[in-house]
Amino acid sequence: MGKRKSIFLPPPKKRMDKLDIFFSCPFCNHGSSVVFFIDMKNLIGEATCGICHFFFSTTITGLSVGTDFGM
């Protein structure tokens, strides 16, 4: 008598945790005041502080993003 064939199940995919979009401002040191947005259509990343109104914008690539933020 032969054994039953075992069913090979691939390991489950590891789920990527969503990255934070709120950070503390390096200029005014206010906690959770910097909001970061990624515009995938125009490949631009923008960081804005809600307290001191500091604004920073830079170009991004597929490697710098890493995951989809769902925005």
C-alpha cells in the first residue's frame, strides 16, 4: 500500500506593515507634526511641518519608496 501524496502549500507571504506618515520635526522638535506625502504619479515626496510650516520636497524613485502607501 502506498502513502497518500502530500499537498505542497507555499509559505504565506509576509505582510508589509504600513510605514508611518507622522514624524517629529527636526527644526522645531514638535512631536508628530511632520506629515509626509508621496505622489507616485509625479514621483515627488513632500514633507510639511504643521507647527513651523517647514516644507521639503524631493524626487523619488521606485527604490526609495519600497512599498505602496495606499495614498
